[in-house]
Amino acid sequence: MPDELGEKVLALIAAAAKTGAIGDGKVFVTPLQEAIRIRTGERGESAL
């Protein structure tokens, strides 16, 4: 996702997944180096 949406998306995921019980899980945020749409060869944001 674009950086400017990061915090909002993370908050939505956490709110939807939280039950308060052990096993709710974790969210890992890592940088994306490159995206390639196999069918068209598009790269970067246009591939998303």
C-alpha cells in the first residue's frame, strides 16, 4: 500500500482481527522492493 495509507490500514486490520484472546496474531510491516504484474509486465505502483 502507499506509505500515506499505512497507519490507517494497520489500524483497520488490528481492529477487525482483535478478539482480546491469545492467538489474535501479529501484523508484520516490511518494505516492498518491487511489484511486477506477470501478465502485462507492469512494474511498481501500476502493477498493484
